[in-house]
Amino acid sequence: MSVAALLAKADQSSAISVSSLLGTPARSASMWTYLWDLVDEGYPNVLGRLKEIGMSGISLATAYHAGKFLEPHNPKRRVVFTEDGTVYFNPNRKRYGLVQPRINSLVRDGHGLARTMKEAEKFGLKTRSWIVCCHNTPLGSQFPQIACEDVFGDRLFHNLCPSNDEVRRYLRALVADVASYRVDSIELEALQYQGYTHGFHHEREGIELNQASRFLLGLCFCPACTRKAESARVDIAAVRAFTRQTLESYFSDPDRTAAQYPDIAHLPQELVEPFLEWRKSVIASLLESLAEVAGSVTLRQLMHIDPLARKLVSVDPVASAKITGGLLALAYVRDGERLRQPLNALQNLIGKAEIRAGLQVGLPESGGRKEFLGRMGVLQEMGIENFNFYNYGFIPYQNFEWVKEALAG
């Protein structure tokens, strides 16, 4: 019976055993989780619930950005404002250079990665570290020279430039620090060129930007990128000139320029492609550097399952899988059938390397139970065995049952 037919059957009866829907059973399952949820709800309550629904591990946010989060089952607060750009462990400051980590207040109260690992072990759960790499507004504001710089000379303070040597040193120290805890693995989010579109706070635009203009507006021309691109014989001066001229034209006559360059495929490829290939090499070399200091601890770089989304931020799945042995693909679509083509393409690109799939469980992004089970069905049918779920604090308790149901088989 096809996945679609099985889902139709599941839609008729909420009590159906989902084992019949799924192919390859899960080998590992981890829930992305924030430290404040463990503190507010109690470590045993959170970890016990994760174990009960079938998790084999917890992916703890260990270096994270700001946010305003609605948490429907947090007993102490329903709206959480996070401390921006902080780490959730005690760093070894001797590892770091100019850029030093900012420690979250919960760590000063005795919480953090070490305690989470100790408590998780009691429930037979492995602890993964979830690190946000190149998205850190406080550090970009404190050290503007390490932030990405657009073609107009404006610093994008929330985006750290992966080409900058101080950023690379900071991330090496961060990964080495976390690896010293002997976590099960380290999940690297935002190890990429973030671009203009990645959010900051109360964004306002009085002009409608299309894909091409957003892309150009987020390109980095900081001194580090300029110097290293020139050393790699990339004509970054020509890219800069085209970018500025095109954006100036877009700002003065949006309709005409948008018609000329509706998306990145219509940009002059002979100019853009070498630049993008060089940027991919920047990310790959940074990942190699991080793998070196991680030692035996597994790294998994987060990236979107959609190839265009990867291209926009200069992420190379082939290089990532070759360096680390796998990747974590964000399967952030509602319709499971839409996963088949990009997942098949990704599997063909990286061969037998591990693919962990990240899925949304909250609403409205996940769609609902039927849609969630549909995605799980397609992924397992295609041989995916390792899963991450987003996110413990955001999703209602009833949605945990979907995960339990999907993993029961």
C-alpha cells in the first residue's frame, strides 16, 4: 500500500498503529530543546517526557540568539524573551582570542550543558550540542569588523562573516570547548553566509524586494572576503560593481530592474558563479577547521533540503558530508511528497553519508498530525533513520503524541 493510501487510512482513524505507515525504523531521535525549559519545567519532567515519546537524545541549545517565544506548557512563563548571543556552558576563556563568549545567566545559577548531560544520562538519553554559529548580534555589534558588510559599506551586525579570521577563531574555540564535554555530537546551525533576509528585529522595507535583490543585498564585501577572494583569483571587484549598480537601479526603478533580474538564475552567471563557488569553499574550509578541533565528536551541519536555499547561503552538502560523514537536512515542508525529489537528489549527491532529518512539529508550520505522519512516512520509506524534532518548548503536549506515534513502529 502506498504512503498516500496509508495516510488516507490514518485520517479515518486516529487510533491506527502507525508502524504500518513507516518504512525503516528510527535509529536515533532527538528533540531540539532550550535550557530554560529544563529549568522551568524541571529536568526530570522534561527528560522523562522525551524518553517516554521515544527520544534517544536531547539536542540542547548551547550557543543561541535572541527570540520572543510563546511556550504553551511552560509553568513559569508563557512568553520567553531570551538573552541574545549567549552560551549555555562555562567556557574555557583561554581558548578564545579577541571575541569572547557571553555566558547566559542560567549558567551562573548552576545550570548548563554539564548538568543537562548528567541529568539526561539518568534517563538513558544522549546529549547533543546545538550551536548557532554565524548569527550573533551582540558580538557583531561589539566588534563591527567581524560582521558581514554589504556593498554600500553597511555592517549587518547580526551576521558574523565566516571569512573573518576572528570569527573562525571564535567558532573553533567554541566547538573545541563543547567537544571537551564529550557530547554525543555537535549540530552546527547558521554555519553559512546568512544574507540580508535572515531576520533581526522589527524589519521594515518600503520597497518590494525580489529574490535577486535580496540576494545581492546580503552579499558580503568586508575586507576579509575581499582579500581572500582576490587571493583565490575571484574578480570580487567586478561582483561588487555589478551588485552596487544593480541595487542602485533597483532602488530607483524597481519594476524595470525586477523584470530584468527576477531571481538569481537571471543574474550574470559568469560573474556570480565563481564568487558563489569561492564562498562555498570558505564554509567548507571553516567546517574542516571545526572538525579538526572536535576530534572524535561527530559534527553535523544544518542545511535546508532545498538546493536553492542552500545556494543562497553558500552551503555545499557534498563537502559537508565528506568532511563530517553526514549532514542534518531541514525537511521544512508540509507535504511529505514534496520531500521525495530533493531528498533523492541529496542522497545521490552524498552517497552513503548519514542524513539526519529535521522536522517541525509545532503549528501552523507542521500542518497537523496527518501532514506530520506523511513526512515521517516518506522519510522512513526513503531510508532515513535519524531524526531531530523542533522544538520542545514551542509545541503543545498533544503534538508530542504525534512523535511518539511515528516512532512507535
